[in-house]
Amino acid sequence: MFVKVVTVLLVVGVATAARPAPMSMDRQLVDMLMHYSVERAANPALTQYCFNRYLPILDAHSAEYSREYQACGDSLNRLI
């Protein structure tokens, strides 16, 4: 009985390992990046406008993250 169970588990394990890893999300990301790369090249004025509009917003979020991360580290150091 033990040999049968081990054999079944071995077959299932080999079948699972033989399957290729799912790449649909990776492929979707690559497709999206390629699409936006083509659009950026086709309309540089829009690209510049968007960077000028969203870069300050991203900078503000980055600064907030840095402050919160520092505060987290400080609170951990107080506990140690």
C-alpha cells in the first residue's frame, strides 16, 4: 500500500513540476509597456505633459513613504 501511495505522489509531483510556469501576467505587462513605448514615441508632447503633471505627485508619495519608513525604523529601534 505504501508503495502505491508513494508512486501516486511521485507521478503527481513530476506532472506538476513538468508544467510550464504561468506567464500571462508577465506577458500582459510586456505588452502594456510596449504599447506605451510606441505611444510615447508617437506623441512626445503628451509624454512631457504627463511627466510634468505626475512627477510632483509621485515625488510627494515617495517623500511620504520615506518619512513613514523612517518613523517605522525609529519605532523599531526604540523597542530594541
